[in-house]
Amino acid sequence: MASLKALRARINSVKSTRKITSAMKMVAASKLKRAQTQAEAARPYAERMQRMLAALAVSAAGSPTAPRMLIGTGRDQVQLLIVVTADRGLAGAFNTNVGRAARTAIQRLEAEGKTVKVITVGRKGRDYLRREYASRLIGEYSFAGKKRVEFSDVDEVAARITAMLAAGEFDVCTVVYNRFMSVISQVPTESRLVPLPLPEIAPVETTGPQAQYEFEPDEEAILAALLPRNMAIQLFRALIESAAGEQGARMSAMDNATRNAGDMINRLTLNYNRTRQANITRELIEIISGAEAI
């Protein structure tokens, strides 16, 4: 049985931990509101941009002079994965889920005979994948010192991808990140960046006149200008979705840790009281036994 001094020290230690987890929960809750607002505000623009370019690209996809970012290289042998995680831990399984999704994607692609290259955005993803796939890592980025992710932060990553595509260093690019659904739900998601995913358009039988659109300049020139921007927008969306999910996961994890600390304090306090009562009873028995012996 532990001594009273050891139990008091353990109770004080758990109380200190509970104060820390409670403070972290409140900080995460305050950051979550801003991150969630930013993520929800960016979704309509990113989704509309993707749909608009996809609809515009349908007519230009068959052209041999179409931008490479639209049609790709015509192969899918070299796969580039952009893995977006957090820079900090203490967020439950948030980072682990993305790492597992990336690992599953790597294993699936390599089983198909593909060559995989990985760029990580966030230190936790780098640390997770470096243990097993260090040879696939070709770049890493971190925004640990920034309070808020800005659109300018993705410029370097987008420029790197554009340069690699122009050099023919990959055929298909996919971003893996946690999509923010709610405080307790973040879904690992794969979204293809290059080539641009085109919608499946079913043939429609029409009898009336159809609208015709003229583009100035032509579709290919418009796509060449907008596709790199769209890729940066989709990357930015992945980053802010991940940032919102990180704060939600951390708030949930710290709330659970605070509750568990409270339960442990109650158990230790009960054990402390029982031990103290047992010591008092033993001392009384010793006093009474000594008095009777006299």
C-alpha cells in the first residue's frame, strides 16, 4: 500500500496536469472558432473554382496542346503525395489517422508497381512517415511559428509542385489531409490535384437550341492561367481544413484528458482517505493495547 506522502504527491501531480489540460482545452476552443470560420468561408470558393475549371476543361481536355496540369503527362507511373498534418501533438489520433491514410496509399500504389514520392506539410507527418518511408520523402514544410495559415503560405509548396510537373518529375499529384466535419469528426481525405479531375457528363438529349460560349482568350490560355491558381487554392483549403480539424481534435482530446484526470483524483483521494483511516485505526489499536498491557 502506498504511503500517505506518496498519495498526496500523486494527487497534487494529477491536479497540476488537470490544470494544464483544462487550459489547453480552452485555448483550442478559442482557436477552433477562428479556424472553423476560415475553413467554412473557403469551402464555397474552392468548390466553385474546381467545378468551373472542370466544366471549362471538358472541351479542352482532348487537345494535344492542353496544359499539362489539366491532362497530366499521359502516364500514372510516378505518384506524388502531399501529406498535410499538424506541427504539434496532443490532438488525439488526428495526426496518426492522416499518417495511416498516407501509408495505406503508399502501400497500395507500390503494390500496383508505381513509384511514390512524398512531400509533407507539418512536422508530425514527416516524423510519422520518416520511420518507414524515409527514402520516399523529397520535401518537407512546416508552419509551426505562424498563428494563422494564410494563402501566401502555400505559394512555396505550389511553386515546388509546378516546377516538378514542368520537369516531368511526377505524373499524378494527390493531397492527403483531414477534412473538418465537426469537433469530434475529422475525415482523412485524398484529393487529386494533377491532372485536374474532370466531371463525368452524361449525354443529354435536347431538341431546342443550345447555348454556345466564346472565350477570349481561348480555353487553353484561360486554363493555363487559372490551373496553377486553382491548385494553390485547393492546397490552401487542405491546410485550413487541417488546421480547423487539429484544434477540434485537440479540444476533444484535452476535454477527455481533463475528465480522466478528475476521475483519477477522485480515486486517489478515496484511496488516500482509506489509507489515512487505516493508519489512525492502527495507531489507536496500538495505544489501547499498550495501555492494557500496563
